[in-house]
Amino acid sequence: MLPTPFRTLPELFRKDFKLSILCTLAGFVFCTVTPFVVFRLLAGQITIFLIDLSLVIISVGIAAYALITRRVEHAAIMSVFCITSALVATAFYNPESAPYWLYCNIFFAFTLAPPRTASLFVSMGFVSILVQPKAFTGIAQYASFVVTFPAAFIFAYIFSSRNESQRKKLAELALTDVLTNIGNRRAFNQELEAANASAHSKQPPSAIALLDIDHFKAINDKYGHEQGDNVLKAFAEVVENNIRQDDRLFRIGGEEFCLIFDHIDERNAIASMERICLAVSQFNFIQGHRVTVSIGITQLSTQDSQEDSLKRADRALYSAKHTGRNRVVYS
């Protein structure tokens, strides 16, 4: 049976496409460039030997760094920089082979780096080869390169830009509640993890509040689910209009919302939530029907897990629900 780290690699690659490309690139560089390393050494071409050897070592090292740290975006930029630098150096010391590697660089650069960053690196490689007359056997080959490479570059840029735009839209959709257009449970988990991790550096620390619309099931039963959805959307707007600009609101359940706010002490947290309670109770969600909210608050600590923080806030919310509703309880 394979050791645990090796059993989990396929799963990691399935979840992170860019990580899989980084490791594939490292394997490609190792398998294709290593024979050239040996050849350059035996041929006494020490400069090219050192360039190729450095490329192999750095590419494998970057892939290992990405696997260990999971800082894939950072590693991807380093990898493109490394490959482009090796290409530029090759263009000056071994210009005959450089044009062929430049086309590979287009693929790797636009796969691993954002379109603008990739364009910069690829353009550096293009210019470094363009100024080397020894890279081409004649004017016809030079002219073919000048025409075909920009065409490949432009199509790669368009394709990469479109993919990047779609990726951002999908990422935004994955973190957005469709009904209320605020953060969803997944976005909340990410933000809470970051807030917990940095709690020690913030004085006063961050806090979270769980907000639950009172008797929401009765609203759905009496007025219908469409009206209930309208209440949820309006509720999110009311809350966002009564919090600070840096506070973040999420919908984490049916009628349950959560707020994360930074640098707030107990007194100000309670005052802020009481202001929301009042605003909600005074807002005309449904003609002739008063809507209220119960809120539980707690502050974050580096000693807490996400579950600990949520349990405290949930206990406070439970207390608010069972002591009359339409109130704020701090735990």
C-alpha cells in the first residue's frame, strides 16, 4: 500500500488544477532537460550546462514548495519567472534552440500566471530571441517566427483572459448566496478561519454575531415562500445599512445570518446589534406584520476553534430566543 502522502496526491491534483500543472511542469522539465544537462556537461558547454541544471533544480524545488506550503499562486509565478529567465539566458548562449522552447513557454505562462503577468514574461522571451540573428537560418525562418509567434501569443492571451474571467465569476458564485447576494456559508467559514487566526493581533479582537429572524416559519406558512424570500432579501439590506463598512454579513442557513466584525469591544458590539434589532423591528417588511430578530454575540480568541466560537454565539442566540426574542445576548 502507498504511504499516505502519495495516496493523497491524486486527490490534491483533482482539487487544484494549477498545482497539478506545476507538478506536471516539474516532471516535464526534469525528463526533457536532464538529458541536455548530461549532454552539455560531456560536450564541455559549461554555461548552458549550468543554465539547464539550474532550471531542473529550481522547477522541482518550486513544485515541492507548492506541495508543502500550498502557496500555489506564489509558486506558479516563480515557476514562470524561472522558465522565462532560463529561456532568455538560452537565447543569448544557445540561440538556435531557443525559439522552439518559447512556444512551450506560451502554454506554461498563460496556464500558470494571470494574463497580464504571463504577457510580460512571454514578451521578454520573444524580444530576447528576436534580437538574436543566430537563432534563425535565414530571413524566411525569421519572418515566419515574427508572424506565427504573435498569432499564438494573441490567441493564448484571449483564451487565458476569458478563462480568468469565468474563473472569477465561478469563484464569486461559489461564495455568494443567490437569494440575498451576500456571502454564503462557505464564504463565512473562510472569513471566520482568517478572523480566528488573526485574533491575537487585533485589540480589541474580532467578534461574531448570529442573527435569527423570529418566527420565520410562521411568515412562510401565512404569506407563502415568495413573501418569505422577500423578507430575507429586505432583512439583509436592513442589516447591511446599519453596520460598519468593514463588517461582513453572511447567510448561513434558512433565516439565520452571521456577522463578522473586526476591532470591536463588548459594549460597542452590543450597541451595534441593538441598533440592528431596532431597525429590523421598525422596518415594514410585510404590511400589518412586525418582523423581529434575535441575536447572539461572542468575541473571537486564538485559543478557539471555529466550532468553539460558533457554539458560544449559538448559546447566546438560544438564550435570546428563550428569553423573549427581539433582543441581543452577549456570551
